[in-house]
Amino acid sequence: MENAPKEERRRIFRNELYNLKELGYVSPEDYKSVSEAHNEYFLDLLAEDQQEKEVAIRNKENTPVAFELESKKVQPSVNIAAKENQIQQPKTHPAKVKPRKSAEEIRERNISWSLNIGVIMLLIGGLFVATSNWESMTPWMKAGSIALVSALFYGIAYISYKIIKIDKTAFAFVVLGSLFLPIFTLSLGWFELLGPYLSFYGEGRFILGTITSCVLIPIYALLAKRLSSRLFVWFTFITTSIAAAYLLSAIGMQTDGFYLGLIIFNTLLIAAYHQLKKRAQLPLFTKELALYSQANLVLSTLLMLFFYETHVFNGFNLILTAIVYLSMIFINGHKEYHFVFSAMFIYGAYQILENWRYTEASVIGYALLGFVFLFVPKFIDDKYALKRVFQITSGVVSGLAFLFITAEGIMIHTENPSFILMTAYLIISANFIYLANATENVIFKYLSPVFLAVAMFEAVLQIGKWIEFENLVLPFF
């Protein structure tokens, strides 16, 4: 029992240190070093306590012997009957001290028990589903089974947190239970449990999405506040964006109105960030809101693709979003945004080129994509040394465009030469020749003549349509 206060103080200290790391007050490196130092300190305390116990036991054993020697010196003759009684009395042996498990051993034991209980419950649930006929179950039983899985995970999390005292295991089960909540709400519409109107394919599906999202928002927000978890903060924000998208669709917004509504929603997020930061309220949410307002641009674009199928409009939307991310490089100083810019720009161009009227000229557009990434550094300040990055991106994009154009040419044109295909090959070869001279990269130097040879081969095939070669060997050979 003497170690109980020390272990309690250790648990409180580690919980507070973990909360400091999650809230961003200390870095993960500092958290790791402080945690290791405190663990060594705690083990030293336990070792000192054990040494003190051993010294006390030895003192108790030696005290009767020393007292007997002193008695012999003072009284050389003692009562024989007293000696006999003393000899006849059984010797008292010190009680064996049961070795106390360390905090780490107790923690490992608790983790093992909790995981075993969780696995057993999951096996029981899987056995029930495997042995029962899912098709014969009523819709309410199917949805109830999904809800029961979520409740099971929450129950294990409660046991892990309150009884076994393992915070990380409890958090993992809370996450699993929370992920099953949207699946349960989806099952309500899929099985038409709320009627055909509020079903997955019913006319009120957007209203159903709005209602279920609004139900999940306070749950995730409460869990984020109770657990001080950044993950549930992001769950809250993402669910809020999805609720806004469903609400805009429910009130009948068309493509342009839907996009405008998402832009207004993102503006409100930025305004909320400044107000909360000024008033120093909800620091956990405020800190993540600045980053989420940027990620929400990508989420808004994905929601546009999900709700509407206007590919050309979505393509322009993707390109505009890519330009916004390019500007964020100079606002936040994060060079990693150029990956997002490149991916969104390429996908936006693909949406436009594949769905516009002039499909025959699309191959030229694909070939010109590489030059776009070459011109980007010329219009921006090269403060973050992005010129070489965009040159490599240009080479990769041109190489992928060559493969795509060739595959499309084989499927569409077969053996018929195409002037547009020849032009696209010439553009790609010109791009690689420029990159070979600008970067002095060995790969570009080897690939540029290959692409030029392919372009010349396509040109010879084109000339063969007019001169009618019997074979590709030139006449003077």
C-alpha cells in the first residue's frame, strides 16, 4: 500500500503530460524524453523503498541477538526456568513479503486482459453474424446489430477507462465505436427504416443526411472536449462540412449555388477562427480550425464531385482550388502544398479535356500540361526553391501524358496515322529537350531522343499517307 500514492502521482503526471502533448504545449520529442526521465525516477523511488524495507527487516532480525548479548554482560546468571521457557517457545520467522508488481507490469497485464475481452466479444459477435442468416433478419435487426457493435465498443472503452485504467486502449475503442455511428445512421436510410421518403434513394435523402450529420456533430464535439483529442476535433469539422453540403442540396441549390454556399461556409469558418482566437475560447478547436479551413477546400471539391456530375465545371473548380493551394505556399511557407496543387491541377485538366466538345484535340492539351509546370516558377517568386521541383513534375507529367496518349492512340487510331498525335509527340519531345538542357539530368537526356524518334516515326507514317510508301525504308536506301 505504500507504493499506491507514488503510483497514483505517476499516473496523474503521465495523464497531464499526455494532455500537454495532445494540446500542442510540448513537442512529441519533449514528451518522450520527459516520460522516459520520469519513468527512471519512479523506478529509482521503488528501488529505494525496497532497500529501506530490507534494512528494516534485517534490523528486526538482529535486535533480539544484540539484546541477548547485553543481558549476558549485565546479568551473568539468569533464571534457568526462564531460559527453558525461552528455548521451548517457537522461533518467530519474519513474514515473507509478496513481491509487488511494477507499474509497467500491471499496465501490461491490464492491456492483455482488455484486449482479450475485446477479442472474445468480437468473436462472439462474428459467430452470431456468421451462423445467422443475414438475409432473413428484419431491417430493424440489421440496423440494431450495427448499433450493438458501436455500443459494444463504447462499453469496452468505459471498462478500460474506469476499471482497468488504460487510457490509450479506451481511446482506441471509443474511436471504433464512433466510426460505427455514421454506418448506423446510413443503415437507417438504406433499409428505409424512416420511410421511403427519408431513405438512401428517396426524395428526402439530402434531408436525411442533414439530420444524421447534425446528430453526430454534438457527439463528436463532446468526445473531443472530454478526451482532448485532435482526431475527434477533425471528426467534428468534417461532419459539419458534410452537414452544410447536405443542407445546401436539401434546399435545392444547383451547381453554382452549391459551390457558392460552400465558399460562404468556408468564409464563416475563417471568421469563427478569428473570433475564437480573439476571445481565447475553445483552444483545442481553434488551433485545428486554421488548418482545417485549408483542408476544407479539398473537401468542398470532393463534395462537388459527389453531389454533381458536371465534369467541365468540376474541372475548373479543381483548377481554381489548385491555384489557392499554390498561393498558400507563400502564405504559410509549406512547400508540401505543391503536391496538392499538382494533383488537383492535373485531375482538373483531365476532367475538362475528357468532357469538352473538342475531344480530338484533347491529346494536345495533355501534351501541353508539362509546359504549365515549367511556366509556374516564372510567374512566382522562387523564394522556396520550387523551380527544380516543378521541372521534375513537368517531366513526370509529360511522361505520363505520353503513355496515356499512346494508349489512347492505339485504341482509337489503331494503324491510322494522326496529325494531332504527331503534334502531341513533338510537344512532349520539345519539353524533354528543354528539360535535358535546363537540368542536365541524365534521364531527360536519354528520354528526349526517344520521344523525338517516336514523333518522327508518326511523321513518317503521316507522310506515307500522301506519298504511299510500300515500306518505311527511304527510297535512297
